[in-house]
Amino acid sequence: MVHRVTELLGDGIGPELCEAVHHVAEALPTEVRFEQVDLSLEERKRRGRGVYDEAYESVRSAGAAIKYPTVTEIESPNAVLRKRCNFTVIHRPVMTLPGVKSNFTGKVDLEIVRLAIGGTYQDPGQQVGPDVAVSLRIVERSTVQSAAVYAFALARRLGTHVTSSSKWTIQRATDGLFEEAVRDVAKRYPDVPHRQELFDALLAKICMRPDDFRVIILLNEYGDFLSDMASGLVGSLGIAASGSFSFTTDGRVDLAMFDAAHGTAPDIAGKGVANPTAILLAFAQLLSHVGETAIGQALRRTILGQLAAGRSTRDLGGTLTTMEFTREVRGAFLDRIRAVATA
């Protein structure tokens, strides 16, 4: 089977990450046909908004994309793509990675489902007189429902529960609407347990008993805070991958984009030492999304297995270059696929 995927090229270490993804993709038992759109700063300056038109049309046609880090200068490409593609939900898995040093001794394995729009991030606010500023807090039922359907379907596949978290006791109108919309969706999934946690209590409980939580759905800013805190607990903001999604009117995923949560790292660009873990995990997410669930899971397990064995780039205490680590992953992945095929 051939899967068309839009590939959004970037800046800094982007070309090295692109090479890593292609090296692994060549080993897949299925074909991924990449359709490249150059979103580098140089190309954005040269073509202006036209490059975003091309990117959108390609994603619209393919249905799924992988994106490499891009410089934010005149505008944020992520923000532009989010608006153009109507990405309303971000899914960021955060897990304890074997072989990655952390000051936190608990085991973290979270699926954070965050609304990508609304909350206090939707409105930059305005100053009212010299000493007062205000901003609107925006929550839309339809957006929450789409995110909740995604979260509950994910929990059902994983055989686990969903936690919704906000400050509904304080933000009674907005956060209250969020929790109400989640509860309405929960009724469609009677086999998936659902509970609510106040956001401040949630942060404390994750630090004390991370095993109590698995799939968590949150409003925009709460999801932003939790994603970074959880990434810090497992040892690095630079090893996280995420997916962004838009939805049809009946709640099905329409478009999807997968990327690494880290930036362009211009200080190490071109040196061959960038860590490709996050982008390879993002690629594994993409494979699962396009229907190659077994292959995506096998790639994810392979990446984690290499880290557990102490094979990593220098930012994680190892000695491997970008492509040395990638080749280790590819070789172990091929071994895993062959073992499954002959079992």
C-alpha cells in the first residue's frame, strides 16, 4: 500500500531530521510517498503567503503531514498552519524513556489531548486605562466535543480511562462548559471510565502518583502547561513528539500533522549531532494514524529499545551521531519486523 504524506521542510537541524526519517522510511514494509513543500525561512521570505497556500493544498490532498522545525521570525509557521488547516486538537504522548536521565523517579506514561485553540490564548487582550488589562476566555462546545471524541476513542483503543481537567469551580462559565461538553461525550463511551480533576490538583497528583493517569483532556493553556511539565519530568523537552488534528462536522479526523516539539537548534545545525528521537517518534505516530498501526508501534518500541540499551546521541549522554543512531534504529526495526513475519 502506498501512503501519500506531505513533508514540510524546515530550518536549522531540519534537513538532518529529514534525512533520518527517509532512512527509516526506506526500511518500511509499506511505501510512504513524500510530497515536499519547503517552509524554510528563506523560502517563506521569497514566496510569501504563496508557500502556505501550497502547503495547505498538499496537506488537504494527502490528509497527513510530517513537519520539521521552522524558524519563527516574521510569523510562526505552526500558528499559520494551525489556522489554515483548522487544527483544533494537539495530541502529545509523554512517557518515561528508558536510558534518559531524569530527576523524577516515577514512571510517566501520559496521552495529553489539548485543545489547540480557545482559552485565554485566543485573545491577546487589551489595556483598559494605564493600569488594567483584560482578555477574553473563549471555549466552544463543538471544539471540546471533537477533542473529547478523540480522547475517548484513544482511551478505548488503549483500554484505559480519561481524565478531564480544568478549574471549573472558579471559571464556572468557560471551564464549566468544557467539563459539561466532555461529560456529554463520555455518555457515548460507557465502557471508558471518566473522572474530573481540578487542574492544580492534577499537577500535584501527577508528581506524586503518575500511574493514576493515562489519557488527559484539557483546554489550551492547561494543556500547554501540563505538556511542558510532563516533558520536564521525563528528562527533556527535546524528545517529545506531537500530532495536530482537524475534524469533520461528525467528529472524524480530517487532517493530521505530526512534528517534533523541539526547535531548530541552530547552534548544532549541520554538525550531525542532532537527536532524531522526537521526529522518529512523530513518524511512528503518523504511521499509526494512516492505518499502519502495527508498523508504527513496532517503530516506537524499537526507538525506545535503543534508548534503553544506552544507544543515544550526546544530548542524552550517548556518543552516537544523528545518522549513527538512525542506522541503529533502522537495523533493530528490520530485525523486529523479520521476527514478526517469521513467527
